[in-house]
Amino acid sequence: MLIVHVDCRVKRECADAFKAACVENARNSVQEPGIARFDVVQDMSDPTHFVLVEVYRTAEDPAKHKETAHYAVWRDTVADMMAQQRHSTKYVNCFPDDPGW
């Protein structure tokens, strides 16, 4: 399992549109066989701060995800909404074990 947290900060006026685009991308992403989970979370104290929690089954699955049409739509839709460049941190799974996902 590969867990990726994508940290996003968006322009204040774009927060609702960004959230809607992310939820639509997540709905499609969880249909991919290589994705175990795809969460969209919003900071309660800063509504312009989001984290995407992406759980991939293999190290190759993020690249496959980025080849999908729904990812391309999301990427292009949110490009001008960003207040700063998004960044990601990669994690390995500790608990639950992989079948627990």
C-alpha cells in the first residue's frame, strides 16, 4: 500500500468550487481497481486548506490514476484555484494491514 497526502491551499473565493471538483474526482477515483481509498478533507479552522488522502494498492497505481480522464478534468479545473502549489507526502501502511483496507 502507498498512502499519499496531497496538501492543497486554494484561493478563498474558490473553496466551494475546489471542494466540488475534488469530491467529483474522488467519486470516480474510488472506482479504479488500484485505489483502496480516496478521501477529501477540509481544515475546520481554515476552509481554504484541503488534504486529499489517496490510498493506492501498488506503487504503480498513482501513475495509472494520473492517466484517467477524470484526473485530467480535475487537474485542469483546479489549476487556477490554487493559492499556492500543492505538495504531497508519501507514507507506507502500518495499520491496518493491507487486506484491512
